[in-house]
Amino acid sequence: MKPAPPDPLTQEASKAGLWNVANILTMVRLLLVPVFGVLLAYDQGQSTAWRSVACAVFVVANVTDTLDGMVARSRNLVTDFGKIADPIADKALMGTALVILSVLGELPWWVTIVILVRELGVTLLRFWVLRYGVIAASQGGKLKTFLQGFAILFYLLPISASWWHWVAVATMAAALVLTVATGLDYVARAMRLRWSGTRSEA
């Protein structure tokens, strides 16, 4: 009996090693996180110059997030490393922004804590079920990241108008709702994956 011919998509995916364009973009985003953090922390409300540069770095980092996903899908460069490193890079960037904004007194600490607990919990869940499979980002999770990014950007921009502040608050509130909802969804998905893995091994 002749073996089935190899799936060309599977073959191409297997050739997508660690050093591909999508993963490099993810690594660049990780490297930009401390740069962004230093620029934002150095601001101290004394000048808009540092805040503006921090905003620019934040935008560039988020652009790499969009690009690495597009490149990975269009060139079939989706790897397990990318599935894990990409959300970790997102969480590192968002977490750094949230913590420093709270330290500067511009964002309530409870908002930062809720988001960070959710993000840390989801990351731990991913590693907990890693031997059974990889939980890829859901559409809701991607929308959550999108809203979080815009909300943080609204907080970062050196605009003092009161109406702008309420735009930032409203956007962050929407992101917070999605953060909690998608967190619960990830818990359910992780439990299903873990349970199916246990059953298959029995």
C-alpha cells in the first residue's frame, strides 16, 4: 500500500523555521517594549516631546503586530512559536503601557489589575494546555487587543481637552468588557482542549 502523498501546505508550514519574517517582526515588537517603557516613564508630565516619541514607538510596535499576522498567513509562516510569542509580545506592550499610566496617575489601578490578571491567566492557560495543542487568538481576542491599543493610544496622546479624556475612558471601558468576556472564553476553550487531551490518552 503506497503512503499518501504529503500535503503541500503541511510541507511548507514545516519549512517555516524560527527565523522567518513573521517571527522576526514579533521579536522586534518585543524589543520595542522596553524602549517604549523608558520613554513613557521618563515623560513625568514635564514635556510633550517624550510622550510624543513614546506614542510613535507604541504605534510602530502595533503596526508590527498587524504585519506579522498578515505575513504569517499570506506566506504560510504560521508556527507554534509565533502563536505563543505573538500574544506574549502584545501582552508585554499593553501591560507596560497600563502599569506606567497607572504609576503616572492617569489610569485607575483597578483597570490595570483586571486587565493584567486576565492576560497573565490566559498566558498561563496557554502553557498549561500546550502539550495538548495551541490555543490561537480568537476573533474576540483580536478585537480586544485592537480596542485596548486604541484606548491606550488615546491616553498616551498629549491632548489635554476634557472631551478627549472621556473618549479614552469610553474606549477603555469597551476594551475592559471584551477583556473579561474573552478571558472567560479562553478558560472554556482551555478546559475543552485539556479534557479532550485527557480523554484521548485514556
